[in-house]
Amino acid sequence: MAGFGVRDLDALQMVPHPAVTLLLEFGTGSPVLDFADGRQLRGSMVAGPGLGSGGAVRVRGENVECVQVRLSPVIARAVLGASPADLDGAVVSLGDLWGRETARICEQLSDVASWQDRFALTDALLARRHEAGPPVDPEVAWAWHRIVGSRGLARVDELAAEVGWSRKRLWSRFRSQLGLPPKRAVKLVRFDHAAHRLVAGEGAAQVAADTGYADQSHLHRDVVEFTGATPATVVAEPFLAVDDIAWPGRGTPAKPHVSRDLRSIADRR
């Protein structure tokens, strides 16, 4: 989780990430998501894995204060009280899932004075909901952790064989419980790893060779598919550039929990 205090957030592109995104806003302003089809969504929200694919979502706002949580899809069903598959890749208002509890938690976040207290409050909320919610199948959880641990190099056929399931059964259970099919999960995790290596300044040819792409053109196509931008352009995206500060443990199966206040992402552009 990370805390964002942003004075003037000017239409930043959301870059897809292999996690369920939970946004809890509590400031005087409100984050606004603008979609390519003209739709808008304000306030606290939740989105399935791959939010922003195709460069179709931008976020903006003034005087926005929020806690953003990247939930592993493995625990998201229990925390949300609904399967990520029910989101169908979309973004929904958190109030539609949690009802009045959304307003209560946002009020509590506003009442405490420090980011540390906000993180502790959010962590307690997530832990309580996770404990009460239904777990995913252990085979599905294992397959997800293998995909993440391999940085998107795992093969779906091999994953199915290792858990003793047919490819069809793994696809069905994985999709229904985590919100995306295994092949899409592999592709998204691989893209995420490659994109962050590009942001770190590594050359596209070397990144493509090291991360399982057939060649540099293959990497180029995936980056365009996920972001609507070329590799040379996507390296400057602020939401990627600050990830090593906000979520330095990305790519590991463990639950991320980083207490960090990013005082103004707009200033980092």
C-alpha cells in the first residue's frame, strides 16, 4: 500500500499492473478516472488486474489524498467479498461492493493525522475482511505464485500438469477466482517486469531477450497493447517511475506493505 497526497494531478495514464487496485480516498478533493469512451468515475474504487490496458484510463484531480492498495488476486476475493472476475476487467465504485462501510473507512482515514496510522487502519481493515472471506483453491493460488515468481515465464500447460488438473479446468478455476485467465496473467506479469526494466534504463533489445519475448518487435507489440504507447514513451510514465519508491517489493508473491508518503506525483512528471 502507498499513500498519495497530490495537489494537482493532471491526467496521468494508468499503466496496467498484475494486481487488483483498491483506492480509498479521504481528502477534500476526489480522484477522477477518465475512460476513453467518455465515462468517468470518482471517489473510492476498485479495479481488476490490468487496469488501464490499451492506454484507455487516465486519472486526475485536485487536493487528492488517498491510500492505494495493490491486492494480490489470490486474496482479493476474500477482501472484496466478491471475485475479481465479477469486475470483468472493469472499475467499479467501492460503495457498490462495500456499501456504507466505504464511507466509514474513508471518514476514519480522514480523522487520523499520520500516514502511519492510515496504513495501520487500512491494514486492519484488509486483515479483518480477508479472515472472514472465502479463500481461493490452493491449486489456483499455487499457479498464481508460480507465474509471478517466474516473472511471466511459466507455461500454462506445465502449471496444469503440476497441480494434476486439465488445462481446461485450470483455465476455468483461475479465471473465475482471480479475474483473468492464466495465459493473460502470464502476459501481464511478463509485461510488468519488462516495463520496469525499461524504466530502469535498460535497452529494449536486452530486455526482450531476458524476459521471454521472441524479439524486440514482440516486446514492442506487448507494450503498445498494454499501454497504447511505444517502449520509448512508456518509460517516462510517472506511475511507473515512482513504483520503486511506492512498491519496491513488486514481482514477489508476498503481500506488499510499504508505508510511504508520495507528496506530489504531479511534481515528479
